[in-house]
Amino acid sequence: MFLFFYRTWSFAWQNFWRNLGLSLITILILVMTLISFDVVLTVRGITTTAVKMVEQKVDVSLLFKPTAQSQRIEEIRGVLQKTPAVSSLTFKTPEEVLNEFKTLHAGNAEILSALNEVDKNPLGAAIVIQAKNTKDYEQILQVINIPEYNEIIENKTFDDQGPIIQKIGFITSRAQQASLILGALLTIVAFLIIFNVIRLGIEGYGEEIGIMKLVGASNWFVRLPFLLNVIFYCILAWLVNLGALYVSLYFADPYLARFFAGADFTLIGYFNKNFLMFFGAELIGLIILGVLSASLAMRRHLRI
């Protein structure tokens, strides 16, 4: 058995070097195919994190009238806390609301001057609401949209980041579509190149194959070196892609960290977390593609 695999591997290794130019082109095309799918995974990871960050900034603020009684405010607060769609509540006292207002308008002397002329705080307390999902804000607003609550609520402000989320989704969709189309085209090219590499290998070893059959070599002994060639192409392309990807991520992560400031996200961490799922699927898919192409080439050109 050991001698069988040694001889088939030697035959496969000779075939690799005999068609070195085509072998390298095949590996390059396979690497480019993998890169196109890695781009899809990268875009998916970045945009998913970006959407989550935007969603965290979406909120509804209820600004109460200065005359609103604290008991009524606590009643509304209790109702909201019991609402399943609410993720978190932040209560702000009138003094905190006033300080935030002054900070927001620090550059506007007219507004600050007008505030100083007022004897008392013209602003009431506030509740800032964050929902579990951006689609839940309408439900939350309906819960408090009753006349007895509206009497003490001065204003309801909804910080809607929906357009930004839609724009991110649009860009993500287009980037993924372009990468998938490119990946599909490169997959077809890789299939055809592997097919022709195996065909040329069969033609180049026509005399040797004939001698093998004359001395009693089995069909598997003749076919296996070509399959080993393809598997070797796939594994080498996978390793090259893996190395190139992680080198790229190493240099890209510092720049990405500035964009995702405050978020515990790195591309290296993202790919490490999903290593088996992402790269395992790529390797298996690549080997299946190669074996199918090689099998078709041998079926058509290897008469045994």
C-alpha cells in the first residue's frame, strides 16, 4: 500500500513540474476565486457591525413639561419598562436636561442669554428609550400615545437612523452581488483551466500510461496521480489565500478600528471566530470543484 501511494505521488509530482506554467496559473486562478468569496465575507462582517452601531444610536426621547408631576412620570416609566420591545430606559432630571441643552448650544450666545434671563429651569425631565429592534419604535410610541400621557409630554423626538441603515444595506447588497458574480466567473474559469491541465497531462503521459496498462497497472493507479495533482493545487491555493488574507487583515484592522471606535470588532477576530465555517467550506468546495473537473477530463480523454 505504501509503495502504491509513493509511486502515484511521484507520478503526480512529476506531472506538476512538467506543466509548471499551467500549474501556477491554475493555482493563481483558484486563489483569485477564493479572494472574491473572502471579499463577500469581509463586507458582510463590516456592514453587520456598522448596522449594529447605528441601531444603538437610534432612540426616542420623551421631554416632559416642567409642570409634570413626578408621580405621573414614574407611571409612564413603569409602563415602558414593562413593554417587551424596550431594551433600556434612561431617566434624566430637569437639571441634567438643562445642562445637556446648554452644552449642545454652547456656541449660541443668544440662546444662552435667553436662558440666563429666565428665573427657573424652563425644561422638564426626560426619558430616553432604546428599543431591541429599530422596527419596534412605532409600537413603543403607540404604548404612550394616549391623551392622559400626552397632557404632560412636551415633545417626542425620534432619532431615526433608518435612511443610514438602508444606505448601508444597499451598498452591502451591491458589493456582495459584484463579488459573487466575479466569484462565479472565476469558478468557471478555474473549472476549465483544471480540465485543460489534466487533459494536457494525460496527453503528455500518453506513452507512459500505455506502458503502465501493458504491465498490469490498475485504473486507479493511472487516475490517482491526476486527482492528487488537483487536490495539491487546491490545498496550495487555499494556503496562499489564507496567508494573503491574514496579512491584509493585519494591516487593515488598525484603520478599521478608527471607524469602529468603541466597538469590540476586528476582522482578524471575525475570521478567527468563524474559521472552520468559512475556510473549511472554501477548502471543501475547492476540492469538490477540482475533483469534478479532473474526473470529467479523465472520462473524456483517458481511455482506460
